[in-house]
Amino acid sequence: CLPMLPLVARLSCSFRRGSMGKHIYGVGDIDLLHPPAELELRKHKLKRKIQTPNSFFMDVKCPGCFNITTVFSHAQTVVICGSCSTVLCQPTGGKARLTEGCSFRKKSD
């Protein structure tokens, strides 16, 4: 009977911090079965170990009347506050840009 080989594929290369304080991984210094969360978030949404979307819903608080509105993170239209008609966010090519003074939090599942 052959001995069981470990499932973790760890290659030898160094790990260091970059000039901006971010981690820089060498060519093969990543645990392939358990990659760091920061590397997983930087990958394309379909190339992650578990496919997850980059978009989310968020509660946006109007700076004028403090009314809370639910907004999609990648909204493609201008979102206006229902009570005071203030513009809350404007679309860009990707994520929507919040107006200055607006605060937000991600909606929980």
C-alpha cells in the first residue's frame, strides 16, 4: 500500500510586504487549498474557489432627511431620496458613486 500524500500543495518561495503595506506573494507561496482571503477577493468572480458576486445591496442614508433607502451597488440609474428628492448616487461604468455626505452599510442576508 502506498502512503497517503498531503493534499496541501505548498511551494517554496518567500512572502514579504510591499511598499504600500500589502502582502506580496512569491510565485509558489500560496496554499492552494486554503488561499488567503485577500487573494480570493482580488480574483475575478468566476475564478474564485467559491464563485461569489462582486455586487451587493446597501442601505444609504440621505444626508438631508436621514431617510434610509435600499440601493444596488452597481445601480445603472440615478437614485433619488423618496422624501426630499436629493440625489443619493449616480451610475458609473461599474459601481454606483455615492453623493458626498451619504453614508451606507451593506445589507445583511
